[in-house]
Amino acid sequence: MSDMKKTTESPLERLPEPLLAWYRLRARDLPWRRTSDPYPIWVSEIMLQQTRVAAVLGYYARFLEAFPSVEALAQAPEDRLLKLWEGLGYYSRARNLQRAARLITEERGGRFPDTYEGLLALPGVGDYTASAVASAAFGLPEPAVDGNVLRAVARLTDCRDDVLDPAVKKRVRAAVGAVMPRRAEDARVFNQAMMELGATVCIPGGPPRCGECPAAEFCRGRLRGTAETLPVRRAKKPRRVEERTVYVLERDGRIALRRRPETGLLAGLWEFPNTEGPPPDAASAADAVADWGLTAAEWREKLTARHLFTHVEWRMTGYVLRVRGPGAPELLWVDGPGLAECAVPSAFARYYAEARRLLGAETEHQRDR
Ligand code: SF4
């Protein structure tokens, strides 16, 4: 390529060659990058939605060990699936994985969709995931554009538009698609290389590491000194704060759990009984358990916790109580092993730890007797 041509090309047009060379030398060795089998690639992409690579690695290995094929996932008992997902959050991802696995086995004879449109039609698969799987598994030149890629492209092209605007995202997708290599073996790694650039070099929350970047020579954001101010994002709406009162109820060496509703936040998972609204004082907390057919026998502790969801923040006050009474049918009373089998979302981590401590202490106590 002549120098003349190079200077007239846009930064995006100049990107693929040095980016792929850099990726092949420097990329992190991640297990889903060692395969072109769409099943594990798809599982990794779903897990990586909203979750960092380091957090996903262990879950990915355990998940594929438990469900090594799309058929095994389709047949998995839901509780086992959710238990394996416990701690990753956004549980609808796990349910959608299984719905998609059932669709693939029942309606497609186990054959994975091998086009962008076919992948996009699967439950839980959006534009980004369909492109990521289409390229990594089938070598199709479909650009996958997430926050990492938007950030890198905005800096590279010195784009001052709001990257949260869907029209801007659409434009970026088209622009990246136009320069994406057509050769299957390059298309296969191009999206991964873009993600790697955004995740390890053109990083969020700090100055980009331009000294290590394969695009430094022609990056407009770096050359014009604007990179650190990009990308532009309009202010997000603050999270809605929700106060909740959580009850860790212990009766005869067992702890009460109940199922969350089948729809909405954390649908169908297990939780400690809780009520909406600010916490009552200790006396009214004891009264409140009467609603579950229980009587407070001993007041133990008050534990506060906070959990951030995408749009909501829970501020929780927990009451740890020893109780008596038959209890409402909605309550499931579990011992230590029973608790370990139930998928309890990490929003309740502090109460889960307390329940485990109580059950452990209870076991010791019973042994002593
Ligand atoms: Fe990002 Fe710097 Fe690379 Fe530009 S040169 S793409 S700002 S890391």
C-alpha cells in the first residue's frame, strides 16, 4: 500500500491490518477463542454480556462440563442450570440459553443457525451476540459493536456524537462492517480483536494506553488530543432506590426461603422472605413474621446490605430471627445442603452468608447435644 493511499484513508480503513497483526501477537488466550464450535462460543458470549472476562472463566468451564452439548443444555433441569449460573446475575440469560437450546434441538435437529439472521432469531441473542457468534464460529463479516468497540471507534475517528444514541451505534456498525475483512479466517478474529483493543488498550475509566496501541499512528483522537474526552455519552438516568426489609428466619436448624415470581427481576429464583419498603423497628419486624404464620422466638441481629441492578438499587435491612410456628406454605425450610442446592441471587449475598453461618453453627450445636 502506498504512503499516499494511506494518508487519504480514514482511520477505520487503516485499522484492520495492524489490528489483526497485533491481535495475533498479543491477544489473551481465552478458552472460547480456541474453538470454532458455535455452541461454546455462544455460551461464552451470553456469559460475557454484562460480565467481565475474569469472572466468566470459571463459570464457563463448569457450565460446559455440566452441559457439554446443546442437547445436554436443552435437557438440563432448570434448578441445576440456575445453580450453575448463581453469582453471574441476569438470570434471564440462563433461561434464554436453555430456551434457545430447546429450539435448536427440537426444531432444527440440533443444527446451530449459521447465519446472522438465524442467530438473531434465537431467544436472548441480540445484534451484538449474533454478530460475534457469526464471525467467530462461521467466519462471516458481521461487525459486533458493544461499548468497548464504540469507545475505541469514537476515539479513533474523533467522533463527538453521543454513543448511547441508537442512530450513532447503527452508523458505527455500518462503518466497521464496511472495513471488516471478507476472508473468513480474518473475519473470524476481527471482532475479537476489536473487543481486545477496547478491553485492554483503549480502556474505559482512565487514560487509553496509546503507547501499546496498533492504531496510535493514525488515531485521530490521539493526534488531536481528544481521546481522553471520548466517547461522549448523555447523562444516564439515576437508579431508582428501593428499600427492602429482608428476613433470615431460622426454625429448628433450617432457614426459610421462598421462590420469586416467575416474571420480573430475578424471576423464579430463591430468596429470603422480604417485604418492600423501609424497615420496621425490631419489635415490628417480629410482628411482621406473623404474616407468614410464624412467631418470633429470639431476636438475633440486624444486617444491612446494598445491591445495584441496572436500573434499581436495593437498600436492604435484614432481621435475623429464630422463629416458631407452622409457617406459610410458600416457605421452603432448608438445611445446609438444601441451601446449597437453591439458586439464591447474589443480591442476597450478605444474608446467604449469615444463613450458612447459622446452619453451620446449628450443626455444631446439634452435634454437641
Ligand atoms: Fe484508543 Fe489511544 Fe489507540 Fe486511539 S491510539 S484507539 S485513543 S488506545
